[in-house]
Amino acid sequence: MTSVVSFETPTSKSERLHAKLSSPERRRPSPMETKMKLDSKMAAASARRSEVRSAQKEKVRVWSDKVIRQREEEEEGREERRVKMVEKERRGRENAEKALEEVKARAR
């Protein structure tokens, strides 16, 4: 009497263990599969690095634009203050001259 053992449905504990340990999920990947997986990981890492670099460049560009805009606004403010000071000084001179003319007119 010969018994036919099927690997589809293992009957003994040792057969089940053998089937489990020799299943396709447990086999070692071939060198080609390992290389492909590694290449895939490296490509994904490279893409992430590229995204990070471009995000950093964008952040620096935005910051730079903001600094330039602030400097321009500060310069405009300084120019406005300078113009106001010049105008105030001019009015002061005119008022001083008027006052002097009034004093001279009263003195005559």
C-alpha cells in the first residue's frame, strides 16, 4: 500500500512545516530582484532629494523676494522722510525770512 502525499494538503506536522518553510514567499530573492529593488529605492530617494532641494530653493527665493521688497519699502520710507525734512526746512527758512521782513517793516 503506497500512500500518495500531496503538497497541497500536508497531513503530518513535519510535512506542514516543510511546506511552510519551502513556500514561494520564503524563497530568497535572486540577485537581479535584489538589484531591481535597490535601484527602485535609490530612484525614489533621489526623487525625494530633488523635491526637497526644489522646495528649499523656492523657500529661499520667496525669502529673498520678501527681503528685497522690505528693503525697497524701507528705502521709499527714508526717501519720503528726507523729502518731508527738506520741505519742513524750506518752510522754516521762509517763515524766518517773513518774520525778519515783518520786524524790518515795523522798524521803519
